[in-house]
Amino acid sequence: MKLAVDFILIIGILLNIIALIGLFRLKQKKLPQYILIVFWLLILSIFIFFYANLHDLRIVRFIANYFQGGARFIIPPLLFLYVKSIFSNKPDLLKKNLIHFVPFLIYFTFYTVPNSLDFEFTRWIDAYINRALIKDIYGIVYFSLSIKLFYVVNKTMKHNYSNIKEKDFLWIRNFLICFLLVLIIDLLLTISEISFGYNVSWDGYITVFFIIVAMSYLGYYGVTQSKIFLPDFLIQEHITKSTELEYKTSYLKDDEKDALKQKFYKCMNEEKLYLLPDLNLKMIANSMEVSERKLSAFFGEVLDSNFYDSINLFRVEEAKTILKSDAVESHSITGIGLSCGFSSKSSFYRIFKNKTGVSPSVYRTLALKESHST
């Protein structure tokens, strides 16, 4: 039994290290990645604590306990902040949300440190307060709030970006749900201990096992569905916006602006790259043979816009041309939107109406009336 638990813990530690290496290797780190680094370090401290406890490594257990002792009070609000940080560029976001970490500071100050120094009043706390139950309920509440926040923000984001697909958000949703399930399992174990009046040391290993199962699934999911736990389009949008702000004070020379403008419109009008539904900044930069930094500056300084708005403008113009032509008779309006580079019917209708003031179907009707009147 000990050998099996030992093997499972080693697997968990290795998976954790792989996740951390992937995050540390990222060249462009934003607040979401830094939050995840702290998160995986805390999970690692839990694994190391249980490994040290299993092998009676007292010094390692003593050190790891300082990190993992209050981890259950810091991980849930940390992931709540993670969801917020993904969809926000506010520089003071962390500062404004420090209040969420007050319970951890209280627990660390009044229990973790005194308990490590063997203060007597901590034994009174252990005798009369079920810390595991409080941690489970606290975590479940926060994870539930995080999932609720995710769905609210997810819905908002889909109304502000052109080609957001459901898979772009699956990592975040599954990430939260997996760890919520782990906490629910731990809560059930805690309640069974209270109900049946038993107390065993191995129940913590059951929770650790489910954490490792969740990590294994999420590790695979993170690699196949996202760029190190953050959707590609969000990373790109963060980079685009940050570079636009960085170079807003005339980064480009006048002759560069003219040259970039010619290259850009060639890509759009001749190559029609905007018809590609998965078009991104890097693809256009490669076609224009310029750096992504210069291209980002071009959108801000020359077009006074951003990447997604600029591309969607070309898509809308392409759709308008088709809607006014005879080709519309052999295509559905949704099909026209997809052929113009939009990823879905909803994004096509929303963006088209935003740019023209009317829906594609209304625009088609008006175009028909105009042609008949002439």
C-alpha cells in the first residue's frame, strides 16, 4: 500500500514540475500565468508535505507545512483572481483584490505559525474546531463563485471578439470544475468522519490522489487545447493591446507607415487573408514580412484601431458585396458569413450589425429593393 501511494505522489510531483516548467518557459508572462505559477507551487508543497509525511522526513515536512498549511485558504481566491485576470487588463487588479487573501493571513498568523512552534492554544483549536470542514466549505464557495464569474465573463467576451470558439474557454471551465469536484470529494470524506466518529490519517491521501487524477487530465487538456493554460486569442489580444499602448507615441516613421499600409492592403485586397477564420497577428506579420511589434504599432498609429476590428471591417465589406450580388441566391446568409471569415452565425450577425447598423438579412432586403428601383 505504501509503495502504491509513494508511486502516486511521485507522479503528482513530476506532473506539477512539468506544468511549472511550461509556465516558466513562457516568454510573454501576464498576471494569469504568474497566478498559475503560484497555484502550482502551492499544489507542489502539498504533494511534498504528504510525501515527507509518508516517509517520516521531519525537516522536509516542517518546511513544507509552512507553505501547504494554509494553502486551502489561498488557492480558491487565487483561482477566482485568475479568472478575473484573464479577462481584464487593469494594472491594479491584484491590488484591488487583496482582501480575498485576508482569511489566509489570519490562518497563517494565528494557526500555522503558532502550531509549528507547538503553542498550546492550537491544540484547543484542533479539539473544538474542524478545520478540514471549514476549508472544504470555504473552497467550494470560492470555486462556485469562480465558475459563476467564468460563465458571466465568457458570455460577455463572446460579444466582444470576432472568432472566439467554445474550445478557447474549455481549459478554464474544466480547470475550475475539476478542482471543485476534488473539494466536494474531500468534503464528503470529512462529513463521513464526523458522522461516523472515526479519524484516520490516510483520508488526506485520497484527496491527493484525486488532485493528481485532475492534474493528469488537465495537463493533457492544457497541452492540446490551450497555450500553457491560457487561450491563444487572449494571449494575442493581451500582446496586441500592450504593444499598441507601448508604441502609441509614434513608434513608426512616416515612410514606414506608408510602406506598411501598402503591404497590409495588399494582404487584404489581393491575398484576402481576412477570409481565414483563424487569422492571427503572426500570420499577417509573416505575410507582410514585418515583426509583430511593428504590425501592432501600425494598427494603433495608422489605422487608429486594433487587430480584430480592422480584420472584421474587411470581412463585413466582403459580406456586403456578396449580399448585394446574385451569388447570395445560392448561399444562406449564415453560409455567407462563414465564407467571409466569421467563425459563427452569432458573431457574423453581431459584428455586421455593429458596423452597418442593420442585420445581414435586413441589409440584403434593402439591397434588393434598391436594385429593383433602379
